[in-house]
Amino acid sequence: MRQPLRRCVFAAFALLTVSASLWAQEAERVWNFRVYLDDKPIGTHRFTLRGAGAERSLSSVAAFEVKVLGFTAYRYAHHATETWRDNCLMKMSARTNDDGKALSVEAAAEGERMSISATDNKESVTGCVMSFAYWNPQMLRQSRLLNAQTGQVEAVSIAAGADGSVNVNGKPVPARRYKLSGPKNPLDIWYTAGGEWLGLDSTVGGGRRLTYRLENGPG
């Protein structure tokens, strides 16, 4: 194995190990993100994780509004609740209003199989399933992820990228980058060395840049 590749693998393993030990000690964690489109603030996305043992629950609430010349050109609202056992998703209930289009997802695991019912599709998959749980670095090991907006289980590829820094409350914080590809809009996901999720970057429709930046600071 070449030395650079060995360092990437070791860094990813260390990130996952440190993060798992941190979660075992905390009963509640909150991530408050300010969301930007081409560097202009358009809304917020708040994640609240509860539970310190094998059983955990997550609440995800997002609200965006894009204005052009003072008029609202686009609105987005999303609310999802998830139940986790260890690092496997056991249940999901999600509602999304994508600029007037209503979407819903209901998913539940029974034994080795998860049934998914969404607005535009229904399917059943086997094995441990994770959503796009950026807050959980165990996600970086996955080759498929459940989309809480569409209900589709998407094939993904995740690899370590070049390290850098991201702004948290206006201050640069050293960050490790992971590149997620496979979905329609590839992502750069940013973490501290200790495994705290700091933000993400994605190129969306029209080549515009969507950015999440943490407001409450790494724990």
C-alpha cells in the first residue's frame, strides 16, 4: 500500500474511533447550520440527536427561502425524525415541501429487511441501512444511503479529499474533507480531526453553490 493511501485510511479509522467514543458520553447533541446559496444566507438546518446508548433519535428541521429582486423565487421546508440502533437506521418519517411539491417518506426495519414507502416509490432492502447521516462519521464507510427526501436508496462512493479549513462563527477551523459522489449533486463534507461535522458544500442546479456552515461550534 502506498504511503499517502495508508495515511488516508489511518486518518479515516481514527476519525471513526474517536467519534464513537464521544457519542457514548453524550445524551444530546445539536448542530445548528446556517445555509448559503452562492455565499448569500437562505435559511437554517438544525439537527438534534438524543440518546447516549445503542438507541438514539434524530430530529432534522430545515427551512430555506431564496429571493430575487425582493421576491421569493424558491421555498423549501423539511422535517424528518429518525430512530437508530447502534449505527443502523430503524425508522424514518420525513415530510418535505420542495417549492410547493409535497414529498413524504416512511421507512421501518423489521428483522433483516427495511420497508420504504415514499411519494414516488416503494421498495424493500436488506441489511443495515443508513441515511445521509453526515453527523455520524460511520456514514463514510457506506456504499448506499437512504435519501430522506425521495425515499430512494442511492449508491454512493466516499473518499478522503484534501484537508483544509472552514469558517465556524467567522473563524477558520482546520478540517478534514471527504468527497461523496453518486447522488445527483456530489458533496464535500467537512469534519474536525475529532470527528465533529462542520459543514458541507455542493454544486446544485445552474452551477450554484450550496453551503452549510456550523454556527454553534464544534463540541
